[in-house]
Amino acid sequence: MDERESDKLEERSDNLLISRRDLLRLGLAGGVACLSGACWAWLFGSEAITDATKDNPGVFKKGAPDDRTFEAWRQRGWVREGMHYRKDGSTVQCSICPNRCVLEPGDRSHCRTRINRDGTLFTLAYSNPCSFHVDPVEKKPLFHFLPGTRTFSLAIAGCVLRCMNCQNWEISQKRPEDTKKAEGPEIRMRPGAPPPASLDDLARLTMTPEDVVALAKATSSPSISYTYSEPIAWYEFTYDTAKKAREAGLKNILVTSGYIRTEPLREVARYIDAAHVDLKGFDEATYMKLNAGHLQPVLDAIRTLRDQGVWVEVINLIVPTYTDNLLTIRRMCEWLAREVDPNVPLHFSRFHPAHRLTHLPPTPIGTLERARGEARAAGLRFVYIGNVTGISDAGTTFCPNCHKAVIERDVFAVTTMRLRDGRCEFCQTPIPGVWKA
Ligand code: SF4
């Protein structure tokens, strides 16, 4: 299994596991906001706005919350002015992801988190996570980054894509107001404070960037993961939290589709230590059909992250009839080996029926094994299979020199570690990765 299967709400002994499904069952609606604190606008004066609307049918015309809701969210601190946007009169254009939403006053963005209110772009996704857990870092999945450690993981509703197979669509394809409400007393999650006592409490929960850092430390998590939905959709909160975490000596992990433009990615990557990028296929037509996005920006993002010194691992979900063509998989692996690095870990993940593809069967085990063979033949040295049981070495790291197993895993747990100072214990070959906090 990988984190795609993590969407059941659970209670954990540390009381830090919040069930997003439970929150969603509440059928919450609301809205709030506040423009207090730092203003992060990247305004470009009266520069002309690029015509992106023809590629961006996902904007919700007149989808912004009403005045009462907006004011309630503003007062709760769940609103910030957006980063990376342009303004032309009362029209705004977000420049964070390739969708480049053009919003007239009262409109809501494709990712559902941003609105144009009186000519200013605001995000409604700030300090209001709908889900948070303390996870093993292997669950992201990241296999070459601080193995065996915990990572404080959180999400806010929203996504820049529309994947038909999304396992977390109940938060990714929702507005922040669908998962939170600003009525009633505020609940603040900080170390030492009593955990939320009810689902209603969870919906009213505020968790600032400072709170996230403190909670990560209190739970002995050396890293924070921005995950479950799409952190690009809540870019400002990711940026502010990652910056504070870096100052506090914590690592930051971006679990992302990589559907982001280069400039905002460079901006946030300064504070990101590891990224898990979901390369959903290697065919433009399929990317459009399955994910409502384009392939090239994701390839660019993988290279940008590497150029910025971020540790990158790639996941590829093999969806029957969509992304299971072995020739295409081979081309993807050859591109990774040639244009990125043969040492970049690649995780093939098994599809399970979900969201709009419940009529498809799970990926056959044989397809996953053949894909792994293609990846190895293309020159990739660290290839894994996730979301599956019954393949004994699916999560095993093999030394590329002596071919012995140096890290063995059982689902998300490291069971054998034969690395010493990042080197194979048998032949001393360095194994690429980040092995110490
Ligand atoms: S981040 Fe959201 S608002 Fe900005 S361009 Fe992408 S989908 Fe549109």
C-alpha cells in the first residue's frame, strides 16, 4: 500500500490523526477569512493578462463565497492575499500553475481555493487543514529520505488537476468551505492543548504555520509533509510553513503532481528538502483525458526540483487501459534515466478502482512486474512497486553494484537496514539518498 490507501479516518494513540472522511460527512459549508499578517501578493501592476481562459474551463464563475462567509473566514485567519498573480483593472490572473486562471470579481479558481474579491486575488486555504496525520515517511512514499522516521503530514482541500482515478477526491475535489466551518468557538491545535473532541471541533480547527512546526517537533517528526491533496493549490500556506520549518531545523517534503510553473516552484523549492512527484503518464493525450492537465510542465518541474537541489522520487500509477502501455512506460523510464538521473527512485503504484474509474479492475500484478522490468532495462537503478501485497521484494532497495538487498521494507516499515553512512554494508558503494536528518 502507499498513501493512496490512507484515506480512512483513524484514531491514533497520539491523538493527531484526523479523519478527513469524517469531516466530509459533516457536509460542512461556510467561509471565512482574514487579511491579517504578511501580505504575499506578487502583483505586476497593470500588465496585460494572458489569455488562458480557452484552456481553463474549470473556473467557477461567480463561485466565490458571500460577504458573510468571507468575513467569517477572514476573521478566523483562513484567508490570505495570493502570491504570484497579475492584476488588470478588476480582473486577476493566477500564475502559480499552468491553468493560469483568469478571474473576474466573484469568480473562484479551477483549484477551488482562490477567489477574486473586488479585484484582489485571495486564497481561502490558509491555516485550515482538513486532514493531518503523523505518518512513516515511507508512506509518502519516499524510500531514500530519512528512512524509518515519522513525518507530520497535512492537507487542505483543493487540487489543480481533475484526475479521474483520484483516491483522495473527497478532499482534492472540494472547496475549503466543504471541509471547514468558521461558526462557533475557534479550536486551535497546539502541543499540550487537548485534541479536538468532536468532528465539529475538527471542522473549526485552526493550525497556523507556527502550530504545524510546534506539532512536528512535539511528535518527534523531523519533517513536515504537504500531502494528501495538492499543496500547489494551497501554495501560500505551504510556503509560509516550509519557511518556518526550515528556520526551526525541520525538513520539508512536497508530495505533488508537479503541476506548477517554474517561477513559483523555484520560490518554494528554496525551503523544500524532498519531493515526491506524481508523473501520471508519458503521453500528452492521456494526461489531458485522465488528469485534465499537460505533461510537459510536470517534466519541467521534476528537472527544476533537481536543479534546486531537492531530493526527488517519482511515482507512476499504472491505470488499466489508460497508462499501462509498456512502450510508453519504457519511454518514460528512458527519459528519467537520460534527462534526470538513473538514480532517481521510481515507484510504480497499483491502481485500485476509485472516483470516476470504479468500473476498471485493479492493475494486474504481472503488469506491475513487467513495468519494473522495463524500468530496470532502461537503466533506472532503484525501482519499487507500491500499493500491493504478494511481491516480496516490491519495496527492497538493491545495491546497484553488488545487487544485495541493502534496505528491506514490509509495507511502510523498514525491516532490514544494511547501509552504513549511506554506503552498502557489503561492498561500500554509495547509495544515493538523504540518510541523516
Ligand atoms: S493554482 Fe489554482 S488559481 Fe492558480 S492557476 Fe492553478 S488552478 Fe488556477
